[in-house]
Amino acid sequence: MSRRKSGLIIAIDGPSGAGKSTVTSQLAKRLGYKQIDTGAMYRAVAWLISQAGIDPADSDQVERFCGDVDVRFDCSNGTRRVLANGQDVTDRIRTPEMSLMTSRISALKPVREAMVRSQRAMGQNGGVVLEGRDIGTVVFPDAELKFFLSASPEERGRRRFLELSGKGEAVTLEETIAAVVLRDQQDSQRDLAPLRQAEDAIPIDSSGQGIDEVLDRMEAIFREKIGQAVTEK
């Protein structure tokens, strides 16, 4: 198995609301790795496009717009913020409307090409944990360790409902679950890089499990992988 200078490339794919962002953040901290939240990157682009009033159906306009898009993460001051063309959009991109908009925007070829280039540049040296829909199938198909994190639509809807209602959003549990189901359909049925589990990904169903249980399992698998690599040298 090939090794990167800074460590492994760890891909965590799965449907919306499965807890990928939280798991990725905590796993990266445990391993001393860098976190790359690719879902937040697509959400940021979707927010920029919506703010610019660009019609997603106008592929030429979208392509021109993506040529000047700059999405990055600011981890200074002990916080992790998402910056889109210099604007802090961390909280603005986590709404049900933006979730559905992101599913549509992320299916556009110019958007995916721009974000995949950025993601590969960020993670090419290893020592990273990336999460998204197609990390292990498209962005880094040669990632040394891949997970597919899932949970039932009801469980994912409940989690998202608690998150949104806690922020004061006027949503109902039924509406939130319906939005999760619709997002699943959009992500899995799109023509470009649809959501699917890589053949060599390790499936983990987080339904009924606490975050520490999921993290303990992932870390154990990681340690085993590292041990195998040392033995093979």
C-alpha cells in the first residue's frame, strides 16, 4: 500500500444528515489530521450562485462564475469557518433550502470540476479526512481508507430537525424528514457523480449509535490499517 508523507487519505461518504461533518471533524482531531468538509464547499458555492441570481440551467454562466469562486476554511481563533469569496457563510449554508439548492448545484459539471480540483489540491499530500458524496468514488478513488456512513431517513431527519429548531428555524419534523428523502433521491439519481458506496468502502450505520461509538470503530480500523502498512514495509 502506498503511503503519503503526511499520512493517509481517509474518505467518508454517505447521504445527507448521516453525521459526516461531525464524525469527520472529531476523527481528524483524534488522528491529528486535517479536515476537509467538501459538503460545506458545495453549499458555499450554492449560496454564492443563489446570491448572484444565476440560473443553474445556464451552464455557460455557471461555468464563468465558477472560474472566480474561492472557497476555503479558516481555522484561526479556535473556530472553523467557511469562507466563500471572502464572506463568512458558515451559518448561512445550513438551511433546508440551501440543502436542496446544493443538491442541484453540485450536480452541475462546472461546479463539480472546480470543487474537485480544489479538494484534490487540499488533500493530495495525505494526512486528511474528507467527507462528501463521491470522495471515495471520484475525488480520491485511491484513498487508502474509505467509510460509507449512513442512517435511516427518519433518524437523519430527526437529527437535522433538532439542529435547525435549536437555531430557531421554523421547521417541522415531517418537513425535515421529507427534505432528507428528497435530497437522497436527488443525490443518488443525478447523472454526474451520483451518491453511491465505493466497492472498497467500509459501511457504518450510525442509527442508534452515539458519536463516540462510531468514532471508536473508525479509529480502530484506522489503527489496524496503519499496523498493516508498517508490517508490509
